[in-house]
Amino acid sequence: MSETAVEYLIGVRLREVAQTEDHRLVGDELSASVGDLVVVEAAGIELVGEVRRPRRLLPEFKRDRAYPRVVRLATEAEAREWRERREREKAHVVTSQRLSRQRSLQLKVVDVEIHPTARRITVYFNAEERVDFRELVRDLAREFRARIEMRQIGARDTTKVMDGIGPCGRQLCCSSYLRKFEPISVKMAKAQDMPLTDSRLLGNCGRLKCCLLYEFSLYQELRSRLPKVNTPCQATCGGGGCMSGKIRSIRVLKQSVVVGFPDGTEAEVPLDQVTWEGRDHIVVAEPASPDQAEGGLS
């Protein structure tokens, strides 16, 4: 390899339902576009994959990372075999589900992976309860004439494989770009003032939406600047003085609070016009005299 050869990263997925991963592409001789099938080398073996992200220059800070290497474009025979294997996998899903029903097993076959380098098949399934699938493995081994590996996946992984459209109108985050699932808690919904009884908090998987995590840190930061509800406070009023009251509610994104006053009235007040215990008192600026105003303009 020439020392001056330009290096790129290009996104390749090895299976239709697999995550797109970065691969190293060296030089400008190989022209691979999104949708092309290429041969990649990883762990000493060559596999066919589909280009899903166009190439981009390899950043300097990533040059020391070990990326699988793109070797060449796939031949017509390799591309045909790759597509035919996926069609067999889809057919195996139907067969696996049929055989599981015959055994009266309460499981859902999500995907089947035929490993190209060995007579081995992995069956991915989802089940709410523990399932004894030993007899099913024997049935599948006879049917497919291969060594069977059963792998149970959770509801979120099941949705990732099945794919779909979210309420935002776009492809599900888990299917498109999320590399791993982070823990999502009710605390994140509470911090963003979302009603916990709202079914819209649940994603296609039936679990709390992954996107609750996206703005959680921002809400935490904004909330840290606000007083707690029922905290005694003082708010500026139009006359240049302050009125005592209590915080009735907070507006996180607006960075304001609703203050309740002793006379029963309430008012929404910007945060910079409120003081409470632990925060310095507001300094109310004295109105400028006409002479001072003229001096300030000169």
C-alpha cells in the first residue's frame, strides 16, 4: 500500500437487518456507491455486504482504529448468492414459526441467519416467558440439515429487527442508527413534564421511547436553575419593588415560574426577576433621571 494512498470510511451492512458499520477503504480505484455489494475482510474471512453510507475521508483521530477492510466489488455470482441467502432466511423464518406452533411454543421467530462460512443457522426469537425449545431445535436441525443455535432477544431488539415507522414519520431510531440501547426510566419522562399515563410515551416495542433520552440532560440542566414548587420567593413588580409569594409551578423551557401571591393572584415571572432562599436578592435598578439618560446617549 502506498504511503500516500487516501483512506476513507464507508458504511457497509453484512445483512439486510444488520447495523451499518464503518469499513476502511483505501485509495480511489474502487468506486463503490450506496446500494453496491462489496467484499469485506474481517477476522481473516471475506464476506459480502451492501454499501449503505457513502465514503468519507478517514478522520485523523480514527486512523489507529481497526476497521474491517473493503477488498473489492462483489462479482455477479457473489451478489446473486448473497441475495438468494437472504430469501432462504426469510423462508426459514416462516418454517421455524410453523414448527414452533406445532410444538405449541409461545414464542415469535423474529429472524433467521444462515452463516455463510459454516453449516450453522441462528434462529432469533422473542418470548414473554421461559420456553423449553429443545424439541424445536431437533425439528429445525432435521428440516434445515444444519446445526441450530437459538437466541432469545428482547422486545426492543425485536422491534429493531422488524423495523417500522415511528410517530415522527421517520424510520425507527433503533433500526436506522442507534448502536446500542441505553436504559430509559420514568424519571426521564417526569423531568420533561410528560404525563406518565400517556400511551404516547411507549414506542413500537411497548417500552419507553428511546428518544426520551435525547433531551433529558438538557432538561436536567434547565431544571437545576429553577426553584422547587412551594418554595417561598420574591418577585419584582412593575413599581420597582418586590412582592413575596410562593412558587406554584415552573416552566422549564421558558425558564420562568408561576408565582402565587397572598391576595390569591398568580403571575408568570421570568427567572431573572425572582429570588428565593439560597439565591442572591435581585438588585432593582433605579430609574435613570432625564439628565443621566441624556448623558448616556452622548
